Amino acid sequence: MRNRGVGYGLAAALGSLVLSALTVPAANGTAIRGHDEPPDPEIRGTAVAAARAAAEGIAYGPCPDSEGLPETVSCGSVEVPLDYADPDGARIALTVSRIAATGEPSEHQGALVYNPGGPGASGMFFPLVGGLDAFRRIAGAYDLVGYAPRGVGRSAPLSCEEPERHIKAPSASETYPSPAFKRERVAEARAYADGCARRSGAKLRHYTSLNNARDLDVLRAALGQEKLTFMGASYGTYFGALYATMFPSHVRRMVFDSAVHPAREKIWYRNNLDQSFAFERRWADFRAWVARHDGVFGLGTTPGAVARRYDEVKARLAVEPAGGKVGPAQLQSAFLGAGYYDGYWPVLAKALSAYLRGDEKPLVRQASPREAWAAESENSRAVYTAILCNDAPWPTEWAVWDRDNSALARKAPFETWDNAWMNLPCAFWSPPRQRPLEVRTRWGALPPVLILAAERDAATPYEGQKELARRLKGAVLITEEDAGTHGVGGGSNDCVNAYMEEYLLRGEAPVRRASCAPHPEPDPVSLERGMPQPGLPRPAV
């Protein structure tokens, strides 16, 4: 799933900052049980690991320089089993970050744990959100806790290839790939899957969404929390939903921001096809906005005209890469950001416009691979690939991929094939695949959870967010209408943020559904002021 990891509401806002119930859920209604339940050894193993973590706690101290965090943030670690069927066997350490609650002790409500998604993104930055207006009162009540999930950063990191190879540029991207280009990419996907297996060996099979959910319960116990208060964005909503299904009696409050479609038949092949289709609509939204501001950008007065200018740039870069580094694939990667976050729209449109006027520097700044982030980006993709490939069955015949993506590209050409290439290693994956857990809870088994959604979200289409609300009985869905930012909590919509704050501070939410008007469209002349830079290292994208 071509996810950039961190929720874009938080990513945009952070751009302005200086840079113990340990029992197993019972069978009497706390969770759906039967053939969908994870095997008993993993359930028992989670309880053993959680009890051990509760006794040990987390010893906080200064964060390593490699985390890039200010002195106000403390860091520690929690040990989890590599394999929950063998909780006394090999263990791995997950890094944890924290800023303690800033309010009076009487206001303290425990720890708020955050995951930004990916898979492959680190949440170690999360405690810094307490400096944002949307989180200031929340930071008074909660310890803000981030962590790097298994495989990410310093948490038993995964790697599938050399970082230098991962960011090599320029490279090609064909909207309607030729047979020769397809053969080349199939060979690359096979080699990448082999690299993952060779570098990680037998441990690779244990990097899964189910284990991420189990790790979350161990972290809850290590934090001394009888019940978990959790906020997850994007992919973080999926293993958060698994947690709610597996450990409903351990849930206090949960916020799901830009939720993944949880149906087992969608995990993950079908979800990726749906995502590619949704990106086409969001790409059209961007082009329509650029066309409305032709007086600023000069890229055409219709969405079709803007698309032709984009295609012109892509063709020219195939012949002569900008700055020697930006080819068609780098252009596509940068402009994919327009589908995630409309705050990118002005700076991307400006870069395209400048290139066509003979100035390639803005485009080079936006689209060139960041060598300083090579290792982080490679690690993120490795974790993304391992988790998605391990989580569920994937088609193993290239003919199926070719058929499905060729048909989809006729309707949604912008993102389809690049997304397919990103996930194609799963066709050649050697570790055993799991059958996804059916996400679902019974009425009364789970406290009300809050789902934040943007109606035109491309990365996690809206239908999937409504489906999660149907499956987690009692869930409340807050929709930002006619908007498409991926990750809306903590962003620029005060209405959404008010619902989030009311829920986290007081546990109060609308009965079932509520809507917010969209945040304002970006100002075309604001350009780069206060905006995060596209080209952030994205987990597996």
C-alpha cells in the first residue's frame, strides 16, 4: 500500500516546530473466537511477555543522537518476543520515546501511544506534538509516547538491499509499461524478495501485523497501563483494529486516523488495487486546482491541459534527467505527494512551472533522492515489504498481476503500475503467508472508538473507513467532507481536532456519525511557507 507513513495532518503541523490487566481476553464475548482466533500459543505468549514487561517497566534516559530528538524527549526500550509462540526464546528490543504529561497530577490520564503507519514508519517523533495547538491540552493530560515498531530504526531493523541501491537515480517509470520493461521489473522484484530472505533468514517470518498488535499489548504493560489509549494513522489503524479484536478488554480509548479497509479479502492485494484507483481521483483534484490558478502557474486552464504539461515534463526527463538525478520515477514519486496532502500542491505546481520555463532547480529540490535518508528509507521499505508479504496470501503468478494492473491502468493510469512494482516482491516471497484475522467486535465488548476520515482520501479510501466503523461495534466516524488529506488528526481542520480532543480528554463523542466542513484549499501564492517538503522518505513507496 503506497503509504507515506506519518499522518499528514501531523507531518504538516510538525514542520513548524523546532526542529495492569495482564489476563488473556476471555472467551465470553470479549473477542470473536473460533477458527479466526490467533493460535493459543501466541495468546499465552503475549500474556507471558506482558507480565514480564509490567514487572520490568521502561528505564528512560537521554535519547541517542541518531534519533535526532531534543533533550526534552526521553528514550528507553521494551523487550518483546521475536516469536510469541516461544515467549522465553529470542527477544528483540523496541525503542520508545516519551514526554511526560505537562498538566497537574490530578489531570493525568496515563499514556497516549501513537503509531504513524507505513508499515515501516517510526513514531519516535510523536512526543513533540505536545507543542502543537491541537495537542497542547492533550499533552497536559497524557504522557505522549512514541515508539519504533519491530524492524524499524533501532528496533531489530530489517534490510533487503544496500541503501545506495535503494535510492539510485535517475530511473524510469512507464505509465503503460512495455513487455521489456515488465520483464525487467519482474526480475527486480524477484531479486528484492531474495535479498530480504537472504539478509534476515528465519526471523523474517515474525514481522507481521499480528505481532505488531501483540507488541502493542506488551508496550501497554511496560507503561504500567491497565488499559491502552492509542492513536494510529494509516497502517497504524490496521494493527490497531487487530488489537481491538484480539484484546478488547485492554482498550481504554482508540483513535483511528485514515483507516485501512480491514476486510480479510482486501489484505493486501485488493487494498492496493483500490488505492491505485482512488489516487486517480485525487490526482484529478490536484490538476483541477492547478488549472483554476493558471494565472499563477501557467500550466493550463483545464485539468487535461495540466496533465499534458506533466506528461511533457516526464518525457523530457526520460531523455535528460534534471540535475542528473531526477528522472520519470523521481518525478512520479514527488508528485505522488499531491495525492496525500494538498499542502504540497503549491510547491509542486511551482516546481513544474519553473522547469517548463527553464529553471530545473525547484524540481530537483523536490524530487531528488535524499542521500542522508537512504538508510532510513531502505529500512522503511524493507519493513513495509516484510509485513505486507507475510500478512496474507498474494497472487504468485505474474499473469494475474499483469491482467489486473493492465485493466486498472486503463481507468487509473497515474499510480497503478508504480504501486504494482512496489508490491510485486510479494509474488516471490519465501516465508510462509498468514491468513488475515477477521477484524470484528461484538456490541459491548469494546469501548467506543473514534475514526477520523477524509472523504476523498486516496491512500485509504473512504469506503474502507466506513467498513471499519461497521465492524468495530459502537465506533464513531468523523468525516471531513470533500477533503482528501491522508491523516487529518492534528492538522488544519479545527472541527476534526475538537472531536479528537473531546474524545481523548473526556471520552465523549457523537453517537455514531458527525461531519466537518473541509479545511480551506491551499493558497496558490503561499508556495513553500510553513510547508513540509515532498520527497520525505516513505515506507515502501
